[in-house]
Amino acid sequence: MNYANIKYYDIANGPGVRVSLYVSGCRNHCKNCFNPETWDFAYGQPFTPEVEEKIFKGLELSYIKGFSLLGGDPFEPENQLALVGFMEALKKRFPDKSVWAWTGYDFEADLLTGKKGDPEITMRLLKCIDVLVDGRFVESLKNPDLLFRGSSNQRIILVRQSLARDELVQMVAETDRLFVRRFTPHDAAGLYEILGDEQTMQYVEPAFGREKTDKFLSENCVGKANVFAVELKDCEKLIGYILLKPTGEREYEAGWIFHKDYRGMGYAYEAVNAVFDHAFAEMGAFKFTAGIDERNAPSLTLARGIGMKFIRTEKQGEKTQLIYEKTKGNK
């Protein structure tokens, strides 16, 4: 295998400062590809053991957050064979560094079905990857505001979770401690821990039963682009639910509910900020409002902490809500 380039201080391909390897060889030939020179399998320099050691050396620096694998396409069969041993060694040597990869192939249709090369090799390579951006670059769907991808058909996939649950788990945003992702049917038990707890729900509505939680998940969460699950990276536990409800042109009402055992640790601050940033960049949002019960001190503290401004008070029966607002200009 040949490689086109190595960037040892890359900040464009994944979170934080990373080491990035661009392999040569791609058969997708997407129109207006960012790196058309890498279509040629013979382009660049040979990927030798000496080059591998240089990459390992670069990853030893404490401020390097992870490794990114791009191309060309790492999942061309020839490239898979050349990369799998290197990637397994990398994950063993740097288990705490995140690995991101990009491919023009489809995760389910091409990679999980074993259509691209030896199925065993493909699965070994996938197990070395934390986050995969899949799909061809489509010029008509190009959007420069998208996170770490070029066109809106491409997906950011949490690979380990998807393989373990046998269902697609799509990431929306990442913080140092959290994944913000789409809900899946697998989340029923975790969501019930949150919505079924009376203390957690005291300022929202009566606690849900399990049947109501399951129905709420299937009808209001799974497959919805404006509802977000918050998961701890280290143990993959669901700890939060965030909703952005459209209320007008580029306007959303924000709501959030977090597991009572994970309050006061900054998780909600990280997650809601990440969702707002996502909505400003990818959903075209301009303004968020949030109505918070005046007795709900944790949520009021969070609203102020993420830069929301108090604008008015509203009475809802015997309850009093404080209305907060945040716009793109004051983010």
C-alpha cells in the first residue's frame, strides 16, 4: 500500500489535535473529491514499518487526542490487508486515543455484508475504529457547515456501539466525556431510568411507567433529528435527553432531562452546549428559548451557565415558568 500524506498536528479531521494518515487508492471517484490525486493506488510513498513507527512516535505526545484514517479509501480491499495489522497494533499501544476513519462505502450495505474484501479482515479493521464517517461525497449535498464531513448524506457512526447492539448508532457531537447521538430502540431501559424517576421528573410531569417510556421512545425519539441522547464515553451509559422543538423559522424551544445521579458534574453543560453548536451549524438555528419552572434550580443554573438570558416570566396555572433565550449572535 502507498500513502499520500501524514499530518502529525491535524485539527480538521476529528476532535482535538490528531495524527492523520491519508492512504492511496479509491474506486469511488466522487465528483469534485477533495483529494482526487489519491484515487491512484500507486500515488505517494510506500507504507513501510518505518513509516508505521513514525506514526506511533507522533501519537506518544500527550496532547495528541487520536488518530484519523483517510484517503483515498482505507476500506479498499488492498488497503484493508495492509492496514489491519498496523491498526490492531495502534489500538493496543494507544487504547485511550480515539480512532476516526472515513470511507466512501456504506457501513451496512458494503462493510458489514463483507462486499469489500475478506469479511474477517473488514471486521477486524472495523473493531479498531471508534468513529466512522461513511458514504460517498455528493456534490449536490455539499454543506461546508457539516461536522467532519462534506455532504449531508454522509453519516458519523459510533462503530463499537453499532457492532455491540447490532443497530446503527449515529453520533451528532462529541465532548471530552460524552457522545451526543441519535436515540435507538436499545435505549429503552436507560431512558426509563431517567423518565421513570419521580425526583428527576418533579418539575416536568409525572414520572413515566415502562410502557409509556417505550412508547415515547419509539414515537418521539427514534429517527427524530431534533432529539438527542447523551451517553458517557467511558461506560456507554445513557444519562440525558435533549429536545429542540421547532417553534418558528430558525427558532427552537429547548428542553433537557438528565439522570439525577449525574447532576452537578458538568455533563449537562457539555451536552447542551454541544447540541446548540450543532443546531447553529447544521440545523440553521438562530434562536433557542427554554421555559423552566422557577423551583428548578439545576436547570436555571444550567441555562445561565450556557449563556441564556432571562427575558420574561409566564404563569401556567399554579406554576411559574422563567423564560430564557439564546441567539446565534450571543452564543
